[in-house]
Amino acid sequence: MSIADRVITIIANQAMLELGDITLESTLEGLGVDSLGLVESIFAIEEAFDISVPFNANVPSAGDFDISTVGAIVAGVQRLVAQQS
Amino acid sequence: MKRVVITGAGTINALGQDVPSTLEAMREGRCGIGDLEFRDVERLSIRIGGQVKGYDPEAAFTRQELALYDKFTQFAVIAARQAIAQSGLEFSEELSLRAGVVLGNSGGGMTTLDENYRSVYEDGKNRVHPFVVPKLMNNAAASHVSMAWGLRGPSFTVSTACASSNHAMAQAFQMVHGGLCPVMVTGGSESMLCFGGVKAWEGLRVMSKDACRPFSANRNGMVQGEGAGIFVFEEYEHARARGAEVWAEVIGYAMSSDASDIVMPSKQGAARCISGALRDARLNPEDVGYINAHGTGTAANDKTECAAVADVFGRHADRLMMSSTKSMHGHLIGGTGAVELLACIMAVRDGVIAPTINFQEPDPECALDVVPNEAREADVDVALSNAFAFGGLNAVLALRRAE
């Protein structure tokens, strides 16, 4: 499975949606993922890819990890995975 | 109903190891937060906290006591010694049968848990010390205080996360107010500053890596502290009959539940609790000069708390002062309301308002007088102390200057 598909699966689980309901343009808010769900999704992503995502729930927009859309999250994860290898 | 006064106070926290040094630090706006020092700290991403430093347990306790006292119990007993000594109370047979201990605590003996998990899981040992359970249980601190002074009335521990101490002190107030007990020892203690304790908090991603900056637009999370605050709550006539010095009068409280979210605070829940405390203490909004804020330095708490205060106080919200001393001593979780009550006592007794330090940028969503960075002299009759816990459990206390 590609990184994008794995991230989408994690978010779909969190949002309790079908994979087909989620596109790269979706926002977490639009999918009904609240702040606690976001923290849980980031944790699941870190566990799945064995990476450390710089994310502070107080200032979600700060840092260089963009969470504005599913596509942005996928890009961020791809970058972190590439940096790691 | 009986009037309730505070006749003794004690503390140990990152700002000082007694009340005078803690109040002096608050007056000077000193920061007690610094680098954490304990085993495996290098495996944490959060490495700062309001840790009690320069403290020697062996100077305070015997070896037998230390075998039974986790740090949260040590802190409670040290603060209780100061509070009871300062109150001048002698516990006669009759009084000790009617005096009890109600303390707030959230984590129990976290260091004890951490060390023993490490020993069985990491070191693979199959045997633990026989006192692990009596050392880590949440009621250990209240029990040891009751034993040390032979207090045989109602004693228990209240555990409502960050509101534990306020809920505990509200219970103690109720017991004295209702005539059940002439004296109650109350407050709270906490010590989660160990590897497992901080690691668990890291998971929530609400902790700051650099500083606690309540109400400041650039705030980025909470910082943990540790320690205890203990008070003697005494029935007014009982205190007067023995000529006790009165630090302040406790005039009311309220508790409320948000019943909405396990971590996100609710403006309505907080506002109902603050207005409930005003009603219970028979206060008008304009009677209140100072509020010790819950003020955790998280994005969510600070704006919600300011909105709740604005709702309850209306135009008076712009005239009262509200500061968060967590900026200096950190968030003591189950012990926090007890240490913060000291700032309320300082306001009504000494006319000094503790500041919110580390304040750098005003936040339009926190547009109240948060007493930024420097303490202020002010004539305050009545102060409130706010506590709004995870789980949506709120408790607010009201204090008045002693007559």
C-alpha cells in the first residue's frame, strides 16, 4: 500500500468513514475529526511509519507539519519517511 | 451555618519550601520552572517542569517513613507540619475525634509506580517491595497526615484531576460550615514528575517545551509542577476563642460538571461554576477584586476561561484582575488549587496580586487584566480561585479578607 493509502486508511478509521469518502482535498474538520481525534490520528501515523511528527495541539498550524488537508498530511508523512531513510 | 476561617497554611513547591518563600517568589514574579532532573529524562521530548529542587527527603523523614512515603505523601506531610504548627492548634482528645483530613490528588504515587514497573518489566525482576501498594495509593497522603496528628474524624482523598484540591477544600469547608467538624486539614499534593508521568502527558501534545505563558497570544501549552499546599480550615468561633491568627475567611464555593467532553473545556460549565460560587458566598460580581485563574497556558483553557469570566462579570470583568500563577510554579494537577489558594490569601491579606509571568503578546481572546509580568498592590476584599479539570469537573472557591 502506498503512503497515501495508509494515511487515508488511518484517517478513515478515525473518522469512521469508508475509504471512498476521503479524498486528498478533504479537511479533517470536514470529515468530522475533532482535536482529540487529530491527536489520535497523528499517534497512529507515528506508530505506522515509525516517525516522529512535530505537532503541538495548542498551535496546530505552527511547525512545518501541515494538517490543513489530507493531501498535506500525506505530503508531510512522505517527507518525514524520506528524511528517515 | 458556621463561618469558616483559615488559621494555618503550609507549602512546598518549585517556588519555595514554605509559605513565606513562595509568596515572596510570587511577589517578585520569579519562575520556578526549569530543566527536569530524573532518570531517563533524555528519552522525553518535554524536559521542563516546576520541580522541587534542593530538597532532602532524608532531612525531613526517618528511613522507616521514607519506606512508606512516595513524594506526593512527603510533600503533603511537610506542608501539613507547617500549616498545623502555624495554626497553633493543639489536638486534644475531643478535638482530634472530630478533626479530619480531606486532600486532593490525581496521580497517586507515580514515582513508586514508575520505579516498580521498571523493576519488573525492564529489569525482569519478579519481586517488589512489600509497601508498593500502601505507598502508591491515592489516599496515602491523607492517611499519613491523619496518623501523624491522630486526627480521627472524616478523612479521604478527592480525585478530580486538575480540580482535585478545590473539590477537596470545598468538602472540608462544607464539613466545618455545616458544624460536623470544628477543624479540617485540607488542600492537596501531587508529584507526577517522573519519566512515566511526563511521558503520559507528552502523548496528549498539550505540553510546552519552553515556558508556560498563560493568556499570551504565543502560548504553546502547559508545564507541569509538583508539590503540596495544606491549610487548616477552622470554625470561626473556635478560632476566635483561642485567639488564633486568621489568614482569610472561606465564604463559599461551587462545583459544576460540563457533561460534554473528556478534555475540551466548556465556557458554560466554567461560567455556571463561577456564578454558583458568587451566589453561594452571597456576592455581587463587583465585590470580586481578584481571580486566581485556572490559566493553564493551553490554547483551549485560556480563551474559554476568559470568555466565561466575561460572561459572568459583564462590565466588571474589565475592572477585576485575573492572573495565573501556573506561569511560575507550573501545573500541580491534583495539588494545583491548593498552592494557588496562597495567591488568593496574599491578595486579600497582604494586598499583593501575583502576576502572570512570561506574558509577551496580548491575545484578543483573553482581553482581561491578567496582571502581566509584575505583581501589583491592590486593595482586594474578595478573591476567587478557579479550577476546571479534564473530564469537565469544575470547582471555584471564594475567599474574603479576615475581619
